[in-house]
Amino acid sequence: MLVLTSEEMKRAEQAAVAQGTTMSRLMQLAGTALAQLVLRYGAPAGKQVLILCGKGNNGGDGFVCAGLLHRCGAKVTVALAQREVKTDLAAQAIAKLPPEIPILRRPEQIFPALAQAEIIVDAIFGFGFRGEPQGDVALLIEAVNARSVPVFSADLPSGAECDTGRVEGVCVRAMHTAAFSVLKPAHISYPAKRFCGEVHVRPAGIAPELLRAQAKSCLLLDEAMMRSILPKRNPEGNKGTFGKLLCVCGSMGMAGAARMAVEGALRCGVGLVYVAVPRELYPILAPSLPQAVFLLLDEEADGSLTEESRARLRLTVGQMDACLVGCGLGRRAKDAVRIVLRCASCPVVLDADGLNIAAENLSLLENRSCPLVITPHPGEMARLTGLSVSAVQDARLETAALFAEKSRTITVLKGAATVIAEPNGMLAVNPAGNAGMGKGGSGDLLAGMLASFLAQGVAPVQAARLAVFVHGWAGDLCAEEKTQYAMQPTDLIDYFPRIFKELLS
């Protein structure tokens, strides 16, 4: 699904103008789309509607909306949130308003009108907004959020940054947002997403082919994309054809992480799974993973691997189609992480304690010889970047993009609206998944799924997108039947067959 940044939207608008439309026409269509949304979900006829307009073209969209709602019987009042109008287009739009519509400019006029409004339309800031609302505008947004009436936002809720999803200070909390032409990054990424309410993509005068031509930096995962990624099974294939995967996972006290990763991998179609574990875990894991081939590792007293185990691990890594290292590994297992990252030429997934070990020595990522996908949750991302967890969560898209570029990795920043960032700056966001998946073991399952697709020959970024989407989709199906409270990560596996049937149909 298309997602355009602010710069990409500007270029799309310019392309539309080059084909014969005008910016005035685009404003008219955007304001119309906003008015139609209010009419559909607000039933404004006879109601007091306050339209808060900024000084730029987003305010112009609000002026167009105001005129249309007035003609449909609403009792419309326009408030200039920044006291003035600064663009020629917005000035032209306000000049066309019927004289019966009051235009308020001063806070002592606006705040009483806000208190009486039955519907509020937010058209203060557009996709060019950066930073934090200040002064009277910030107070106005706080007052909007204190009202229990329907709030509609034009393109983005005012206070949200379009390209980063960042929210600094206050932000309008909309019930409905009219996304003009396409989604923007803020519509699909937290924290901005939680201020958008229900997002409605509405045509606003730019041809679809012009929008597609500009969509080069962000996308929203969807089922159609997964159908194109999921590899078809070779009817003459065998266990070797479908890939060999090595999972270096598990330690005493965390055998379950290894089991969930391996089960996730097996249920996603890989041919052979080798599991490298401390020798004492074999009797614990072997009965529950009869399909796996075990590579038993011995440790010295300090937790390092014996020379013989290091040699066996190096040899095995060289024979694999993909490797997964980290799930339940324990922080003592630095030898295993170093060996995999230095010796593997196949794609590698680095998760959990593998990431924590790498965070202590980022040169492990820099000096590797393999394609690498990392799957940090926000805490692990904080350790990798030196940021706080809150800083990571406040700018998820930006954080993932910068680290992917710096580390030359496919970076999967897990959490609500999981972000997949490529070193070239391309971002993808997953709409599937829910809070019931926020339980220990969910990430282990995802890591195994991702590694399974890699072993089957799916390109790293495509494997990450496929695994993340199927994982979230399974979580949503599971929550529908078991509720977010009762569902467990292991339950998700039961929904894989249904999902793969749907994707292959």
C-alpha cells in the first residue's frame, strides 16, 4: 500500500500541476474530501461546527471545508488558530467564504466558541509541520483534546510530524483523519498513529500513477505483497531443496526460546533445521523437537566454548543456507555470536542475546561477512544505539532507518507497527498484530520464521516483510478466538496453515 513522505507529496503535487491541474484545484478537492468525511461521520446539519485553520495551505483546505459544510446546513464558525493567513492559496480560499460564516482571530473569541462546538475540524498544520506547537496554538490543542465531541483532522492531526511519526508536546487527538491522496508515515507509525483515530484515504486530485511514481521511501505491508513474496514449493523438491537452517539458540533456563524459534522455522517450510545448544539441553529439547538435528556444544568453566565445539560450529555454519543466533542464548555465549558473524557467508538473523552481545561490541556487526537481519525490540534497540527506550519509541521510523544505514543491516524494530528498515533508506511498516503478542517468546517465534524464509532462498528484506506480516496476521487471528489476554506465542503457530492457504489460493 502506498505511503508518501512530505517531500514525495510535494513532488506528486508538482507532477499533477505539470499535467494541467492547479494548486487551487487540489486545495478545492482536499477541502471537499474533508467535508465529505465530516458529513458522513459527524452529521453536521444544524450543529455548531468549529473549523480551526492554520496560516498555510492546510488552513486553506479548512476554509474550503467550511464553505461546503455551511451550504449543507451546519452552523459553521472559522477560527484562525495563528491569527493570520500567509499563503496566496489560503487567502483566496478564505475570501470565498460566505459572509454569514464568522471568522475568529483572537483567543478570547476562539476559546468560548470551542467550548460550544459540537464538532471540531482541525486544519491547523499540514504535512510540512516540524517540531512542537507553541503558545496559543498549544493551548488551543489542549482545549480541543479536553472536549468530548467528534474531532476531524485534515490530512494529519496537528502536532504530528509527517515523515517521522514523532509527536513533541501536544497533538490533536482526532476521531477521524482524512488522509489526502495516500497514507503518510505518521498515519502508520507510533506515536503519531494513536492520535489519528480512524484514518480514511480520500482522493484529492492527484492521479494514482503520479502517486506511485513518487512512492520510493516507505510502504505499508499488505496481503497482496505477501502473495508475491511467498515462494511456491517445487513439486520435485526435497529436504535439501528447501534449505538448511542452523539455530544457535538456548541456554540453561531458556530452553523454551530455542524450542519456539525452531518450531516457528519448521512451520514456515524450511527443509532441515540444525540446533546448536549446550550439551545439557539435549535431553530437554530433543523429545519436543524430533525433526531437528542437534549440534551439541561444550563449554569451559568461564562459559566460552571448547576448542572442539568452536571448530564444529565453524564447520556447520559454512554448510548452512541461513543461520539464526541469539534466542535464549545467554550473554555468556559470545563465542557463538562471533563465530557465526565472522564465518557465515549465508544470511544471518541476529536476535535477543545475540543483539545484546553485539551492543557491547558493535565491531561485530561492522566486520561481518554475511547479509544480516537484526530483530531488536525497543529495549535492545536502545542498547544498540545508546538512546533511551522512550527516545526510540518517540521516533521509531527515524531510529530504525538511521541504524540500518549505519550498520548495513536489515533492521526489524519490533513492537506496535513493526518497522523494517533497509540500509538504502527504504522503510516498511506492518499494520498487523496486537497487544496480546506482547509476551515473552513472541520474538523467538518471529526470528525462527524469518530465518526459515531466508533458508528457503527468500531475499533478506522480503523474508523480513513476509515473516513480520504473517506473524502479526497470526496474532490477530489468535486474538479473535482466544482474546489478547489468554493468547500465548505458541498459539500463533496453529494459525499458520490458514494463512498459508490464503496466500497460496
